[in-house]
Amino acid sequence: MHAPAPAEHAPAKINLALHVTGRRADGYHLLESLAVFTESGDNVSVAPAAEDSFSVTGPFAAHLPLNGDNLVMRARDALRALAPHTATPVAISLEKNLPIASGIGGGSSDAAATLRALARHWRIEADLAVLALTLGADVPMCLAAKSLVARGIGEVLEAVTLPPLPLVLVNPGVAVSTPDVFRALERRDNPPLPPLPARMDAEAMANWLRTARNDLEAPARALAPVIGDVLDRLKQAGTPFARMSGSGATCFGLFDSNEAAARAATTLRKDQPDWFIAATTSMR
């Protein structure tokens, strides 16, 4: 009997900066984003089965649709279409640790992890990045799952080398609709990212972040004012820099050390026990 395959990590995607620089004729927004991926995330497991199945466990399992709209099932079906004769039935399990519709790429990262796990399981050699883009603009960068700058609609990727960043992620339990945030955006022709510094330690990173933006933060805060409270509480907990990630409502605080991040997370949990709060570290 074969040992079960190890779970495929689906890390949270954190947009350290996100500039909206234009809009295509088809309605897709043009972006420039510096993104990192964290040790916190979901997990996807696949196993051979007599027929396809999909199950979800974890603290946010109840909030996830199990129909054809789910990105995990769409990723499975899209990859199977490339090799229908070798793509045998599978049982897919998702451990859902990240909140839904929270601006940290949970669904996209789950889809990317599913593609990686199933390509290995089915021994399919294909350009997964091309397939990933058909599933969503964030899926290619989640497939890479390394520090990067994303441009275009999210499909033009440039790897960057960053130090591991101690972070605290906070979500107040409010789902924010990405289309609603983009609709509320006042300007779509904002300046691009400033050049990255030559030296990339935590202090240089924080200084650079102060020269960059998340152009979606203002419209998201207008739709969900609690985002402002989250940022204030992160600052009160000692972060030298706090910002919203993606289209929200998850915010991150950058800390000087893992110990400082852990202490801040403990303080925040005492204050807001119902919020999602995670001390984590970005991966290289």
C-alpha cells in the first residue's frame, strides 16, 4: 500500500504594494504588485479514488462553496482536459485555514496547489502557468508562490529576492467583494511601482513600502470602514508598517522579528478574539 502523498501547501499571498496602472479594453485592470507568500496557508491533498470527490475541513470550511464554482474543482477539470486518458479519479481534500474573500489569494492559491499536486499525481507535463491564467489573474503568481513583482493583469512575473519578513495578518471577519472594490476605485491610471532598493533587508523594505501604495485600500475602506480599525490596532500592537493586502479586508503588519510578531498577535487576539490573526513569515 502506497503512503499518502504529502499535502501541497497553498500559501497566503500578501500584496506588499499594489498599484493600479490602467485598464484594458476587455475590462481587466493593469496592475503592478510586489507580492510575497507566507508559511500560513491552506493545504491540498490528493489521493487515488474510485470516483472523484472533494471535501473541505478547517476553520473556514463552512464558508466555501462545494459546487462547480469552486476553484479547486475548476483546476482539477482544466488539468484533466489536457490528458483525459491518464487523469484517473481522485479524492481531493482541502484544509481551509485562510478566510474567504479576504485579499490574500486563498482561492487562487488553492487552485495553484491543486494544479501542482495533480500534475505530479497524474504525471502530466504541461505549461501550468498558461492553464493557471484561465482560472484567474492571481493563479499564475500563486503557482510560482515565491517573492515576485507581478505586472499586466497578474500574468507577467519577475522573481525578486527578499529576506524572510515577519508578518502579522489580521482579518476582521468581513468579506470584501473584489469587483465592488474595483468599481469604487477613483483612478485607474496611477503611477507604477518605484524601483526596488538594491539592499533588501527589513529596514530597507519598510522604507521602500512607505514610497509605494495599495491603490485598492481607499475604496475598500469606504466599503468596509473596519479596515481602518484593523490598521490602527496593528500600529498600536507595535508594527512599524501596516497596510491592507489585495482588495481586503486582510491587513498585514511588518515586524522586526518573529518574536515581536508573535507578541503582537497574542495582544491582538486578546483584544479581538473573533478576528483571524496569524503571526507568520514570508517565504523566499
